Amino acid sequence: MTNAVAAARAVTARATGTPFLVRCGIGISGLLAMLVAWPVSLTGTQYFIPLTLLAVYPAVVPRGRGATLAAMVVVTGWLVDTAGYGASVELWRVLSIASLLYLGHTLTALAAVLPYDAVVNLEVVGGWLLRAAAVLLVSAVLTVVTLALSADLAGGAFLVATLLGILGAVGATVLIARLLRRA
């Protein structure tokens, strides 16, 4: 226990501002995603404490599977709220959850390669965030356009498009899995 405390003190003594701000962004985006996804009646109770710890965990340990686990818990919370608590599916919630998860994921990727004691210009992180904002904007616009088109495409055409989308997603997953095995 004494070695762990000494190691934690050494890390905090050498930490610099920019990596700390990146990790704060990870924690804030994860916590906001949990707040938006899970039922409101659960957020003020003691049951939300483990969810808060899980949302902040990728900020503390960005290398590993913590971000994936936190994202899966956010999606589970949204499913619990919509299917279990009967909340309606609203566009602002879907876009908020997707945006916060993407922002947390991309900041976790940055933090994973950014040592806690690195001296980094804010322009590096600013450029990273600008690219992330561009991706979020394009994704939100395409989502809204797709939803508008789906209202016009009812019936068989919508079913065919859905099945083709699922097949494309499965095909991409199989291709990525094969490429990873090959390396």
C-alpha cells in the first residue's frame, strides 16, 4: 500500500496541465453521457455512485478496456431508460449520447498516447478537438437527414435499406477481425 501511495504522489508531482485537462475532458464527457443515458430517477441515488466511478475510470487509466466498458454501460442505461422505464426515444438524447461517447473515446485515445508528464502545446489538443467537432457535426447532420428520409421511405424500401445496412456492418466487422488476425 505504501508503494502505491508513493507512486501516486510521484505521478501527481510530475503531471503537467495539458494531459490533466485531456483526462478531465474524458471524465466530464463520460459523466455527462451517464447522466443523459440513465433514468433521471436513478441519478440522485446511491446507485449512481458506481456509474460515476465507471464513467471517470477511463480518465484515470486510459490504456485498457475501461472506455469500452463505460460506453457499454452508457448504452445499457439508455436501453434501461427507454425499454424499462418507458422513456421516449428523443433525437436530442440520441445525439447527445453519441456525441459524448465519441468525444470521450477520442480523448481517451489521445490520453493513451500522451504521457501524464508531457509538455504539449494547447494547439495540439485544440486541433484534435476541432477534428472531433467536425466529425460530430457531420454525423449529426447525416443523422437528421437520414431520419427525415426514413419518414418518406416506409415499407419495403426501408426494410431493404435496414437489412443492407446490417449486412454492411457485419461485413465491416468481419473484415476488421480478419485484418487484425493477419497482423
